[in-house]
Amino acid sequence: MARGNGKEAVIEVRDLVVGFGDHIVLDHVDLDVYRGEILGFVGGSGAGKSVLMRTIIGLLPKRQGTIKVFGVDLAAASDAERQAIERRWGVLFQQGALFSSLTVRENLQFPIREYLRLSQRLLDELVVAKLEMVGLDASVLGKFPSELSGGMTKRVALARALALDPEIVFLDEPTSGLDPIGAGDFDSLIVTLQRTLGLTVFMVTHDLDSLHTICDRIAVLADRKVIAAGTMETMLASTHPWLRAYFHGKRSRATGREPARG
Amino acid sequence: MSDLLLREADEGGQLRMAGRGAWVAENAGMLEAEIDAATTDVTAKRVDIDMGRVEQIDTFGAWLLERLTRGFVARGASTNVFGLREDYRALMDEVRGVKPAQMPVRSGRSATGFIASVGKGVASVGATFVAFLNMLGAVSVALVRVMRRPRSFRFTSMVHQLDNVGWRAVPIILLITFLIGCIIAQQGIFHFRKFGADIYVVDMVGILVLREIGVLIVTIMVAGRSGSAYTAELGSMKMREEIDALRTMGFDPIEVLILPRLVALLIGVPILTFLGSMAALYGGGLVCWLYGGIDPDIYLQRLKEAISLDTFRVGMIKAPFMALVIGIVACVEGLAVKGSSESLGLQTTASVVESIFLVIVLDGCFAIFFASIGM
């Protein structure tokens, strides 16, 4: 795996081009995600943030470039290698994407059952442990996704993403649709889990508060490229017009206060 | 069995154990067995667990370690876990807080459960019937309201639905009814020939197709093709709260969604029935000519003698009623969809099965009715 500045890159995106028909969404994009960091990925609506995330996890085809995860080029990997990598990441989709015909318990056990042979007792205990980690309790076990509130759905979906103890989690707008208190709770939950489990977090977000409080590094997508990647201070100091508009705009009064992380 | 957990020494009421290797998800199955074996026969009052040689631990391993210590504590032993790497402290603290929960018991398939499900099934037939009547009433009310203000009728929507259920169904309906006509004629000729009554096959084809088969085949096709589509459309709209959104904007979903669909079926099905019957007669005639040696002129002449306008009417009168049944059932089932994709599948299945069943029952009722009025 490539090492830069003494940090190990778990995801390396090089020269990536993704497009639909005539429309090029990502044009020669480079991006590194280092082990153990929380990377906030921002960009305007429709700029292609989710497209990059979905391309990395293999849901969208790329036209050019390489994507290496844990040092393995996914395009060149065999099916078995791919599956081994997929087992090491978890994905939280924007709408949760819980299986609507399975209960919460079955949703959480689904990935574990697929990969591991464990006793029903251990499965049940683990599900409770995972739920408690995301701040829920055993009372939701028997519920179906349609019976959960928005915040609960996100938490259950996060628990499912974490079911196999992945090393990387991809979060697609984890705090969208949550009230500020719920979003704040979710942010601190992500930090707690990241520290506890030593996760690498790739987070697509619009939430400036999240960017301030929990992200170690921020990558910005604009004009079909990653125009900047670095800490919040770098972003605030940048003179790029889009960055100035984003971090110093009307909605970003939050930036007036001191960044929570030094 | 690998040795992720070693029993090092057991003396003087003091047990010393040591963990090794990777306590991670892949090894969780083995580890669980070792842990359960370790806690079965414990007499020690004090257990020391050395985790110094554990290289890696994840939620699975952490929980199993917690289960191990809880197992000892439950047997009256005090435990001391040491040597665990500092990075894993937070993870251990996290699982320590996990409360053992009572799992909801899976309802097994017992004999009483089976009988109960039969009972529920029977009761739900009644409930479906009530829902059917409910929808019929609601549609009638909406129809009266629309008749008073004809401009509020969703004409565009109706035409769109008519395109879907009528126009686009024409090729497949023509093909299937044509084939059915051919098959009836072929079977008729084959068996009637034994009695030298070949020519009566024309009577059979004419009466059977116009009175029964034409309308039945068409309505069964429509139930499978359009009824299921209605249920799935309305069901997914229900799932995504689109129907609630309509209500909050002051629209009546019956008027906006269901009435245009029903009207489209009421117009489309009789036309399809007519086209289907003609295709079946054509297919029958073709087989009579090619296979039975009955000249087309003779076929037509014999057909004129065999059928009357009433024969044709009987089939056509039934068509709109069957269309209504299919439409109402499809809409009732569509609105009965709950949050899950499974329920969408169940209701769509129910919609097709019920509407085909009801169409056939209705056909039987019509047969009795027409027989008694001498048509």
C-alpha cells in the first residue's frame, strides 16, 4: 500500500473518469483516504459525490483510471479477492436501504450469516451488542424497517454497515434528514465508533457542522475534479471561489466560531 | 480445534487462562465453542485471563470475552482480564454495557398454528369482500361527484391508462385468442369426425368463443397483465406516501388514481373482447379450412346459422362487469399494501388470483342468469 506523509492510504483513486452517455461526471479524479481518518467529502448537489462513492464500491462502472482498496486494484482482482475486500467495508446508504421484508434483527444478521457460521445464540447477542453501539436497544429487534423513524432507520442501517466489523465505512449523507440534535448525536456516534473500532470513514456530507466537528480531512469535488483535500483550516484559508462560497457563505455562520478540532 | 483460549493452570481455586491469536469475526465460531467449553466446569473462585498474546480483537471477539467473564461471574468466580492492548479498552467498555436481551421467540409451525392460519384465511375472505364493497361504494360516490362536474374527470390520465391496458394489449390478446380458436377447432374436428359430424364444429367454435371463451381468455389476460400492474403501481405509491401526499393536497385518491383506471378498463376490456373473439373465430375458420377441409364460404354460412345476435351479446354484456371486478380488486389490493416489498408482492399475487377467481365465478353466475332468461 502506498504511504504518503507516513500515513497509509487504504483507498487510492487515480485518474478516475466516470460518465453517463455524453455527460462526464468525474474527470481524472485523484483521491487518497488514509487509514483511521474521517474524510468528509463535499461538493455541490449533483456534483458527483455519490457517483465517486458508488464507483469506489463498484456499483457504477468507470471509464478510465484505477481504484485501489487496501492496495488491491478492484478492476484486476478476482471474484474471491473482490469478495474479501467487500467484506472489509460497510456502506450506509442515504435512505438506509434496509431490507423492507426483514425485521431489524434479520437485517443485521443477514450479512453475518452470509459470511460466517455462528450459533443462533451468538448471532442474537451480537445483534444486541451492535444495536447498543449505535445507541438503540433490543426493543427494535422485531420491528420492520417501515415501523422505524428516520433517525432509527439511519442507526439500524449503520449497525448493519458495521455488522461484519469492517475497516472502512462509506457513509452517504448520514445526517441528512435528521434534526440538528439527532445529527449531532449521529456525528458523535460516528466518532465514538471510529475510535472504538479503529474505522476509516469516508463520509459524503453537506453538513458543515459535521465537517467541523468530526472530520479529520475534507475533500472537495467541484468542476468534475477534486479541487482540494486537506484539513478544515486549509479549506478556510483557500481562495478558490467555490470553497469561499461554500465555507464562508450565508449558511456557514458556523465557521465563525473556532473549529472544534485544532 | 485451534487454541485461541488456553487453560494454563488450575490450582488452589485459582484458574489461569490465556488468549492467543486473532479474536476476530472469522474465528468467532471456534472461539465460541472454546469459551463455552471453558465455562462449563469451573470450580475456581478466581479466574485470571491473560489477553497479552491476542493480536487483534474486534466486536465479535470483544463480545465473546465479555461472555466468558460473565460466564465465570455467573458461577461465582471473580475474574481479572489483563494484558489487553490499550487501543481495545474503548471497545471492551462498549460491550460491557450490553444488556442481555430476551429474544422474541420465533413462532413455530405447530398444528394449532396451522388451524389458526386456516381460520384467519377464512376470516380474511370476509374482510376482502367488505373491502371490495367499500371500494365499489367509494368509486360510485366519486363517479357521481365527477358526473356533476365533468371537467374534474382526469381525461388525460384515463387515455394514458387506456393506451396501457387496451392498445398495448391488442397484439398479445389477438395472438392468444387466435391460438385458442385454432385449438378448439382442431380438437372439435378431430373428435366430431368420428361421428361424421365435422360441420358441427363450426357451431361449437362460434357459440363457445362468442359466449364464453373470448371474454374469459381476454379478462384472464387483462387480470394478469393490467390488474397486477394497477396493484403494483398503487402499492408502490402507497409505500412511498404518494397517496398520503395526494390526500393532504385535498385530492381524492379514488377520483385521481382509481376512477381513470377503472374507466379505462371499462372501455378497453369490451373492445379487447370483441377483437379477441374475432381473432378466435378467424383462427377456428383457418383450422377448419386447412385441417378439416371446410371451405371458408361454408364456414361463414354455417356460422351465420349457428349463432344469433344474442350469442354475441351474451359475451359482450359480460365484459364490462368483469372489467369492473378486475379493476376494483386490483385497486383494493393496491391500497392494502403496507411498508415492505414483501407485502407488495403478496398483494399483487392476491390481486391476480382473486380477480381471476371472481371473473370465473361471475361467468358462472351469468351463465345461470342468461339460461333462465332464455338468452
